[in-house]
Amino acid sequence: MGDRKQTNNILSVIFLIFFYPFGIPYMWVTKSFSNKTRWIITIYLIVMIVLGLAALILFTSSHGYRY
């Protein structure tokens, strides 16, 4: 049982880093981390996406920006 959990942990980390969109559902389905850790990772990634989109919108909508 412990070996399978360790494998799920490693796969979750790989998916979260290299295959971002698939990492979050995989992490939640396999329950490879504790509930608190899953929520922290999910909220962190959502905040990073929102901040990235906000920066993209703010910096590309200025008058001096050209394609």
C-alpha cells in the first residue's frame, strides 16, 4: 500500500509541474496528498492563473503596447 501511495505522489508532482492541467484532477482523484495539502496547492495554482491573466490584460491593454 505504501509503495502505491509513493508512486501516486511522484506522478502527481510530475503532472503538476510538466502537465499542469492534468495534475490537479489526478491529485484529487488519487488522493495522493492530504486534504489540506490538496486545497493549498489548488488555491495557489488558481491564484497564480488569475494573477497571470490580470498581468496579461493590464500590460497588453496599454496604449504603448504593439503586437
